[in-house]
Amino acid sequence: MTPDKVLILDWSAAGKPKTGRDSIWLGSAGLQAEPPRNIPTRRAAEEILRDEIAMAQDAGYSLLIGIDFGFGYPAGFAKALTGKAHAPAVWSYFAAHLEDTSDNANTHRAMAATFNQNLPGSGPFWGNAEKRDYEGLSRKKVSSEPFAEFRRVEQRARTAGAQPKSLWQLSGAGAVGAQSLTGLPMLHRLAALEGVSVWPFQPVAGADVMIAEIYPSLIDTAAFEAFIQPRDAAQVHVLSQALYQAGQAGDLEALCAAAPVDVQREEGWILGVGAETILRGHTPEPLMPPRLSNDCFALPQGVAWLPVSEALSHLRSVLLPVADVRQCSVDTALGYVLAEDVRAVRAHPPAANAAVDGFGFAHDPKMSDAQAMHLPLARGRAAAGAPFDDRVPAGHALRILTGAVLPAGVDTVVLEEDTRADDRHVSFRGPIKPGANTRPAGEDVTAGAAILRQGQRLKAGDIALLCAAGCRDISVYRPVRIGVLSTGDELVAAGMQAAAGQIHDANRPMLISLLQHWGYEAVDLGIAADDPQRICAALNMGAQTTDLILTSGGASAGDEDHISRLLQREGSLARWRVALKPGRPLAMAVWRGVPVLGLPGNPVAAFTCAHIFAWPAIAAVSGVGWRAPQGFEVPAAFSKRKKPGRREFLRARLTASGAAEVFASEGSGRVSGLAWAEGFVDLPDQAADITPGSLVRYIPFSAYR
Ligand code: AMP
Ligand code: MG
């Protein structure tokens, strides 16, 4: 059978109408997409299945229904209960005994208690979550003898790593027994319908509708749970898609073939067990929703000039870190950003040890005075990696080397240079303090102590600490990838012949270098001429391969600024008129879920805005978290009068005496100033009248790291 539609039912034995977690969910897959349905009662669920079966038969399409309770019991039970060694006899027997009302009130416990009393041994069913007792139904686990605790299929699933519970267990976390007791009566009624076959008990070839037992935990649904909740809904959704895909690929037969012939009358089988790889091969990939809403960069109506600080706080409120976290071994962790706090696995040092080469002994109060000491030497020595296994007798000393674990009977070490020794004795002069020249266990780091913080980018010293503290694998963020695109008809790549009217693209190599210097992976998206198709293709490529895109050029909304128009039409462009020199305007957009920062074309402005806006924005996206560069106040070595209303970043560097000098020209086309400068002077929004010696804020480029 190749089902045209698949329904997956997650059953519930609830005693009242119930929705949400652990209630009845129905997932659906087929030509038409339907979201998982939550059904409050068993009665309503049975009605829906009857309708679905009737609809399929009317319209002439085939239907696979997967249900997550056990269809059969361990061998021997059917015969003992009904006189017939055939699962359908059990369904009909249950159907005749269970009362289950339209509001879920049901008698499954009383039914199990009665069965127990009529079965050999103590009766296999156990577990009662209700207050009242049922005679014959133990609250605690009982032996299922003479029946096995698990069916063959459950044993098989367990060897594959799944953990199905025993069908005898009626209560407790994850118990499924009550679901079979309340579900099999429905299966009995559905199986009686014309054209419906229950696998593997009945032949399915030629049936319109196949019903099979399934087990949602066979496939991993974690990736979907991020946006389908509760978990039950994610499971029925994913399993229905997977079985539908398996059917379309012609793999349903292979799934069915995994059921051994000798379980096909009584115990039954879970579809997919024994063929897990085939099933998992059809598990859908979640379609991740874009991380940003399209209009996230929109500013409130009427905002004209945006102070830099407000532009920054708006950016900060919108950008989210990449969620991907992976494990990385400590010795290859350089440059990665920690996704969680790290604790020491082991103390450092793990054991008390000698800090110098010398002689170790147990401290004696006499040694606190300036007295000559003369101690017999114990035979042997303690060295790093070669501990002394014996106890050093009281009043004796032992030759000990730096890093050696202090043996029993040693708590103090005297420095070799302060002693005289022969083969048998050592002599030295006090005073010497107890514990001298030793390093106590955990002196540096205690086991379990928090040593590194989430958001830290790991440097060489951090790697040393991680290794010393016994850490092995740590959680890090996937390194972010930042796309860089230059736009403009006038641009040619560095090193290429430039015709009259053309200039060399300075921004892209500059931005790529900055990104690499800041520790990020830069993706070169090339130069796009001012042509919407070319820009569109470059942005699409960027959206597929990167976490954030930096563009430069075309930010000023002139006639040739196709990128602005394109972003406006398809990327919800927000043009921020930032009160900043050099810089404005700054374009913010979202292209297929990926943030785009449109930097100005002038290299000086592109460089400055990259530091002011891109650096903290990328830090936020990377998991490092929002950052502000560390600046400090220095005397000015220049004069300048500044009007209010605009923050200014001047190219600057420090003189030999530590004053800030600024580049001779403020023109934003002066690339030479970028090479000359080693930092910025950051002048506030207000007016300023700066003369040599006035204090100004200086931010070295090295503060961006
Ligand atoms: P735009 O923002 O496109 O109006 O460009 C402003 C100025 O920056 C113009 O003089 C451009 O030629 C120049 N420009 C734009 N992109 C680059 C680039 N990638 N490298 C060097 N100069 C550029
Ligand atoms: Mg341009």
C-alpha cells in the first residue's frame, strides 16, 4: 500500500476531557497540509477517525492510521483471557467489558482488576493512580508470570535504545498500559469497518485503510519542538510526515517486513521497529522560521534624526544570537564563543604538591625558631609524575622535586639551596613556616568552581585553564558567518585594471579584514553593479550562507541606488538618519530572515560605522552579547569647535605624551586617514569647544576585539 494520507494518533487514557500535554493529538500528512489537532475526548477522536475513513473511501484514496498504544499483549495472554490465541479476540473482549463515557469517565482499572483475578498467578496488570483501591490491582509492580513483561517488539526496540514501558503497567511516568485498555475497544470497532485492516494481524494488501501500531519516540523530534508545542503535537506531526514520505518512496513494505511472522497473530509489532534507519531517513527537516521579523528595524513614526545611542539601543533590542550550539574539545576551542558557563571538573592543582626542588617533611613546632635541623632521609624520592607511595616517617625528610605530589607524612618543603645533604641526612636552619614551598590542592581552582562565562571568546589563557581544570568537551556557539558585499557601477576589484571613471573597491577588503581581525568568518559576496538582479542574487546567496550581511555603497538613496530600492521593496528597508559624522544614513533591512546592515559607501564612513554599529551587532548575533568598546579620557592635542546635534568620530592616535591628535582632514573620502589612525576621538552630541589639554574620549582600535 502507498498511503495517500497518513494520520498519527497519540492516545490518552485520561479520566476527564483533556487538552494540551499528554492528551489526544492527531497529526496528518498527505497532499494537503494540516496542523496537528488536539482532541479532548476518546469519543471525539473515534468519531474523527470514522469520518476520516469514510472520507478516504468516498474519495477513493488510501489511508494509513498509526496509533500509539499496544495492539497485542505478550504471548499467552490472549488465550488465557479469551480462549483464543489471537489479538483481535482481546480487542473484542475489552470492548465488551470497558465502559467509557463521552466525557472520558471509564472503568479501565476495575476491568484490569477483574482480569487479574481471572488470570493465572497474581494477574499481570499493576498500577493505580486513583485514591480508591481495586481488589486484585496492586499499586506496586507485580510479577507478570506466566506472561513475559515485554513483547518481542518491545525487547527489540529496547536493544535499539528506545525505552517502551510494559503494557502491564497502568500508572506512573510514561506508563502506557491504560492506553491499550481504553484504546483496544476502539480498535475493535474500527477493524470491523469494511475495507479496514489492522496490521500485522490482518492482510493489508487491497485494503483501503491500514491501521498500525506506532511509537512516536522512534524518531527525533527535538528540532521541531522549538516551534510545535507541546511535544506530543511535534511527534504526531513529524511521524505522520515521515511515514507519508516512506510510503511515497515505496519504503512502507520494507518497514512492514521487519515484523517477524510468528508475532503476527498475538503480540503484533510496532511499525518501524527493526527498520529504524529507513524510517529516520524519511524524517523531515524543520523549515526554520526566519530569526527576525521583516519590520524589526522600523523606527517609530516621526523620528527624524536618531542619536547614535538610540540607534544602538534599537539595534540591540532586535538582534538575537544564533541558536546553534555544538560541542568542541578544549584543545581545539581557540576563538570559539562559550555557549554556557564552564565549571572545573577537577581541582587545580588536583593534589597538594611541591613548589620547589628540595626536601619534604612533616612540620614540627621547633622548626618555627631559628634552629639548626638535622633530619634522617627516607629512602627514595618524590618527583612530578613519579609519586612516593609510602609514608615518610615522623622526624624524617624525603628528597622531593617541583610538582611532586606531597606524600603522606609531608606537609612542608625546604628549598634545596637552603640545605646541605648527603646520602643519609639533610640539615637546614629554621625558621620555616608550616606548609612552606607547597601548593595546596585546589589552591588555584576548586572542583566545581565556575571558571569561564557564557559569551566569552576563548583565548590561549582560557584554553590553559580549561585543560588544567580537567574539562574535556565544552558547548560553544557555531561561529557566525558575515557576508560582505560592495555595490556600485564604478567599482573594480583590487589589483584589476581600472578604466577612467572607475575606482578600486576598498571597502570590501577592508571590512573582510576587520571581521577577521574581530574573530569572525567573513564571506566575500563580491561586487554587485548597480543592477537589481545582480544585487538580488548576491543578497540571496548571502542569506543562504551567512548570519548577517554588511553592504557598502548605495546608502544615500540617489538615482543609482538600486540596493536601497530593492531593500525597500523586498527587505523592509529602514533608513536610519543617524546623527553622526561621518556616517549617515545607515540602512537596516531584513533579507530572507537575515539582517542586512547597509554601510555608507565612503570608506571613512564605512570604516567608522562598521566599528560603531557592526561590531556590537555582530557580537550580539555571535553569542558574545552586546558590547560597548572601552574608551578612556586623554588630553586633546588639537583644537576644534563643534556644533550641537551630531556625534562625531574623528580619526585619531596618541602622541608620545599620551595626548590625542586627529587626522589633518575630516573629509570622509580620505582613506589615508584610516591608515594613519590608531583609534577614534569620540565627541558627544552636544556642542564642544576643544583646545589643547581639554579632556576627550579616545577609543583605540584595539578596544574592538
Ligand atoms: P554611495 O554610498 O554609493 O553613494 O557612495 C559614496 C562614495 O563612496 C562614492 O564616492 C563611491 O564611489 C564611494 N564608494 C562606494 N563604494 C565604495 C567602495 N567599495 N570602495 C571605495 N569607495 C566606494
Ligand atoms: Mg554608489
